Amino acid sequence: SYVFFKMAPNESGTSGVNGYKLIDGVSLACDRNVFPYGMPGFFSTQVPKNANSKSFIQVSRFGICHDTGSAIVGNHFDVFW
């Protein structure tokens, strides 16, 4: 799925629904009924080496629940890139 953000004048970066500034590769969108804001979550995935790459690298790290969304339901979360 895709998430679209609108540009906000005089603001630096994108903020989650609770006002926290979202951090690439760290901020997570979570179901508030399962994960409270500020809770860490561990994820492991593959990401492209760069914008034009067809090869991937493994990324495993902790993120922090900073956001939510209507499509984020249950025991999973989305990573903000």
C-alpha cells in the first residue's frame, strides 16, 4: 500500500499523528490497540542498496511506534522510509 503526505509550509520533516517527527527507517506506524506510542518494535527486512539498485541488503533493527493509520490493524507495523 502507499501513504501520501502533503507538504506543510515552515515545517521540517513529516510528523506522525501524535506530533512526533518521523525518522526514516526508525519510525513505525502501529495499531494503537496493540502497541502504545513510544513502544519499541523489532523488524527485519530487505531494502534496495540505492534508488536505482536491483540488489538488496538485509536491515534488522528496533524502531519506535510514532504513528498509526486506518490500514494498520493487528499485530504488525509499517516502517516509515
